[in-house]
Amino acid sequence: MSLVKGYESEQYAREYLILQGLKWIESNYRSRMGEIDLIMRDKDSLVFVEVRSRSSASFGGAISSITNSKKQKLLKTASLYLLAKKLYDKEIVRFDVLSLEGTPPKINWIKNAFGVDY
């Protein structure tokens, strides 16, 4: 996926989540372990969002493209974020996946898609 397409998908996802009542905190948080597309607040939870975009659901679609390795990178990056912001043990965290498939995009938002026990 091109950088422009990725940016557009993340913007679309961000706007969608804001309309659902979440508050935007940060986009594209990077660490040595990886990147988190969106960091949002949903009431009392800090939500780390992985955005996936595919032109179609062929080959399993956007959701199936998140490997165990990718999940581990997201978990480690989130831990580094919490440490850097001095939020460790102070936040309820959640990992969501928001997939966009097709044109116009069909949105599939999976709350609490995975966590530290995966």
C-alpha cells in the first residue's frame, strides 16, 4: 500500500472513530519496536488502533493480515508508549483493529481484537 493510501485510510478511520465518540490523542506513534496507527480514548480506556486497508477481501482481507508477529510488535510498542508517557499501571488499555475494504470502504471495527494474552 502506498504511503498516500495509508495516510488516507488512517484519516478515514480516525474520523470514523471520532464520530463513534472516541477522542483522538495521537497518530503514527513510532518506537524502535514498531508503529501504532492511532491512539484514541474511549471513555476510561486508552485504545491502540491498528488500521488495515485492502481493495478487496481477497486473500483473507485486512483483518487476516495481522500476524502474530505484528500483534507482538503492537503490544511492545504500546508498552513503550505507556512507559514514555508515565501511564503504565494508570490506564485501562484496549487493542482495536479497524479494517477498510473495498471502494467505497466497508468498515469493520473490532474492539478488543487482541491483548497481552495473545
